[in-house]
Amino acid sequence: WRPSPNLHSGFIPWDLVALLAITHEEEFMEWKYHRVSFPPCDDHIGEPCDSTMIVNEDLGETFDGKDWSGVVRIPHKVRHEED
């Protein structure tokens, strides 16, 4: 995987990536389970202050399903359009 040279200054619409991952799962590869959290904001109950999701733990490609609290399945790669 070769990152874009301007990735550090680019905008990634994560909400759009999430919708595509749900509706076009076949376009993504290397799915892994992660435990995540959202930092609370003092001014807004339950809303992240900076819209940042924190990845607390990488649970790998399989998950035993014992504690689903904060667990999400995230694709790590997008399929190449020629594949």
C-alpha cells in the first residue's frame, strides 16, 4: 500500500466511507474488529467534542462476541478497481 503524497493534508469523508462499507462490502478487504470510543464533550451530552473516534483495541479478523460494547468492524483496504 502506497499512501497518497497529500494524505496528511487531505479531507477523508469518513461518513461516506462508512456508508460505502455497509452498502458495498465487496469493495473492501481485510476487515478487522476494533473496540472504539468517542470522547465526550462537556457542552454536548454524549457528542464527541472534536468528532474523533478513538481506536482503543485491535481485536483482529475474528471476534468471540462476548462483549460487543464499542466493537466495530472496519475495512483496512479498498479493492483496486481493476481486481
